[in-house]
Amino acid sequence: MTAALLNELRAIAGDAHVLTDPDLRASYETDWTRRYQGRALCVVRPGSTEEVSRVVRACAAAGAAVVPQGGNTGLVGGSVPRGREVVLSLRRLATIGDFDTVSGEVTAGAGVTLSSLQQHIREGGWAFGVDLASRDSATIGGMVATNAGGIRVIRYGAMRRQVLGFEAVLADGGIVRRMPGLVKDNTGYDLGQLLAGSEGTLAILTAVRVRLVPQLERRTVALLGVRELAGALEVVAAVRGELPSLEAAEAFFPEGVELVCRHAGIGLPFATHPGCYVLVECAGRRDESAELAEVLGGCAAVENSAMASDAAGRARLWAYRERHTEAINAEGIPHKLDVTLPLARLAEFEARVRGTIAAAVAGARPILFGHAGDGNLHVNILGLDPDDDRADDAVFRLVAELGGSISAEHGVGIAKLPWIGLTRSAEDLAAMRAIKKALDPRGMLNPGVIFPLE
Ligand code: FAD
Ligand code: MLT
Ligand code: ZN
């Protein structure tokens, strides 16, 4: 059966695009953090939607499961194989199509990376509402599949809000296309929104039509020191209330800044560490740095500040925040717990979570950072065995106790599957299972992700 399937996949995608050699498969079989890895039957790299459809039909006929994969930057283990599945890489679907400069919409193949989309639309005066540090590898298909968030959610929403149309291959190989170019279209269920955040478990996205936002060149970034997270949230609330141009509001702590400075070889932002760092960015058609300075001047919580409006200065300040992920990864294999709390409970969570982790596993090393404006903290923990989930368990229970959710923007994948019942009711889970069963009756699309293997 295996040999027959491999031959069929070669006939569909071409010999060069069916990878069976372990060295060639390797980068598709391990996730970005190195915490999750598995063996694939093969990696297949179809070059068109029709080829994706034929690949899925062939796998269905052979009873082989499929793991869709984009840039493999996902952080919950959902993009890598777990037990001899076919990894279906969408990266060759990298064409950027119809670009409507009047309405600000573009159609991107699922394999288009965020940075190539950003470059493509820049000349027309447009930008994309979602931005992530993984922009050079993360694909538009993967970003919709995870409903990725990133640093601009406070202004433009997460990936789901950018989706205007889609093309996807269903578990039986059928192709659904909804690329209407219409602002309004209430004709039945909104399948595109259902696929956003479905993590490859309901269908395989092959193209997406996305909305664009105006390119705003006049930007000001302020990096501030405050005593504690509560002060950071006060700053964010003040800026949010006064300046609609607020585009990012991030928080991080000395533990992460130390790591970033060491890893990147840069100096500390201020002479001494504050208790908490907050970074805000405003963007508009005109320079609003004076207005931002005025609002910040009225914030009693601010102890240190640095501002920049030129590109190099802004990048220098952003580096302290954006380089957290790579600095942590360079230090070891982290457990990455991306959680969200009601904003009113975020400071309490942050004040308790380090103690919770220490009580669960002595010597575990937490590093927190995240999207303060969204109530979203990334609790990274170093010093744990990849399979030791005692600290994960303790953190997720604290999140549930405080009314939060175990996944803010990274998804459930396989990393959070055992805890999904903490923040979703039995009825809710049953409804989701019914949808999965209806669209993928044989459970061939990304089995083991979101729901346990049956
Ligand atoms: P992959 O990792 O390949 O896949 C992710 C999931 O989507 C898997 O379950 C996979 O099966 C499924 N999938 C992929 N493509 C398709 C498709 N075409 N059809 C159906 N299913 C598919 N995430 C954030 O939300 N915010 C951030 O700020 C952020 N920053 C990051 C920074 C760094 C340095 C890194 C490494 C990651 C970051 N991420 C962030 C996580 C990651 O980049 C996002 O989850 C991204 O959306 C994944 O895209 P991808 O193409 O790499 O998908
Ligand atoms: C981020 O906000 O930088 C990302 O979500 C990546 C991470 O959590 O490491
Ligand atoms: Zn994030």
C-alpha cells in the first residue's frame, strides 16, 4: 500500500516533490521549538490546488492521514507528523493573484509568506493588518489555519478578521471556492470563518482573499519602564483612550530582556531594569509623537522612557520585544504556554504564575512577555523536560481559575489538547466534534490535533 501511494503521489506532484529521504524530510518533521517531532510517511509538495485535491483523494483512498504544513513556525506541535502521516506542504502555492487596489483586497496562495505579501502590497500603498516576528516563514494559509494574532491585534484584529474569501480542499478531495470580492455575502454558513483557527483539522486551505489596510508611514514607538504589570496596563488604557492610532501595546520583563540582550549582543534599554517594560506604537498619516509624549507624561506609572520615530530607532526599541522568541529558543527547548486572561485579571495572573510554576517544578525558569493590550501573555518555561507537563498543568489551571483561556493565538495543536476541557464546556466540545465528524468523517486531516485520536 505504501509503495503504491508513494507512486501515485509522485505521479501527481512529480518525483522531486515527494520527499522520502530522511535528510530531506527532517526540517518538516521537527517543529520550530524542537519540542515536537515525529516521522512522516513522506512529504508531498503539490504545485496547484488541483494537485492538492488529487493528493488528498489518493491519501483518502489509501487510508493515509494528512498533516497540512505551511511555514512550520507553529508553536503548538500541530504542523509536524506524529505517526507516519503524509505531510502535505503548501509552500509551493506561493502565487499572489488578483490585487484590487481600489477596495484594498488581494488573493494569496496558501504558501505565500507574510513578508512576501507585505512587500507585494507595499508599492500600492497598502499594508496587512496582521504582523508577526515569524513573517519571513509563516504562510498566509498557516496564519488563517491558526487564526494568528501578533502585534497589531489591538487595532486590526487577528487573522480571522482579514479573511474575505477562501479556497480549500475538503477531506474527500472536493474543492470549495468562495472568492467573491464582495464586502457583504450572507449566503448560508460562513465556512471561511469556520476554517480560521481550525488548525488543518477541517480542510486544507489553498488560497485566501484578504483585506488590506492603509500603509501608515508616520510611526512612533515608546519603550517605557513601569514598576509592575498593573502600571503597564494603566499606560495602555491611557494611550488607547486618547490615541486611536495605537497599533501595538506589548509588555515584557527583566528576565526576558536580560536574555535578549545576551543573545543579541545589545545593551540594556535603561540604566537599571524597571519591574516591567511596556512598548507602545502609534501609526498614522502624520507624526503623533508630541501627542503620545503628552499622554505618557500624564501617566504616573511611567518611570523610564525612550521614544523613536525614525525607522532605525523604532527597530532598536522593538528588538527588545521581538527577539524574545529566538533568544528563549537559543537558551533551550521551551514549553510555550500562550494564554489569555480578562484584562482585569491579567496583573493578578502575572503576580501568581511564577510561584505556581516554582511550586509545580523546582528549578523551572519562567520568562513572560506578550500582547498586553489583548490580555495575552506568553508564559515560556525553560528547564523542563519536553514531556514533563506538571508546570503546564499548573499554569493552565490557574488560567481557568481566573476566567481565561488556554489558547490566545497559537491554537491547541497537540500541546494543549489534554487541557481543552478546562476552558470549553462538554456541550461546546460536542458541537466542535460534530463539525469535525461532518467535514472529516474518517478523521484523516491532522488527527490528534485539537481532539485526541479516536
Ligand atoms: P504551520 O506552522 O506550518 O502550521 C500551523 C498549523 O496550521 C498546523 O496545525 C497546520 O496543520 C495548519 N496549516 C498550515 N497550513 C495550512 C493550510 N494551508 N491549510 C490548513 N491547515 C494548515 N503566532 C501568533 O499568533 N502571533 C505571533 O506574534 C507569533 N509570533 C511568532 C514569532 C516567531 C519567531 C515564531 C517562530 C512563531 C510565531 N508565531 C506567532 C507562531 C506562528 O508563526 C503562527 O502560528 C503562524 O500562523 C503559523 O504559520 P505557518 O505557515 O508556519 O503554519
Ligand atoms: C510573540 O508574540 O512573539 C509570539 O507569539 C511568539 C512567541 O510566543 O514566542
Ligand atoms: Zn504572540
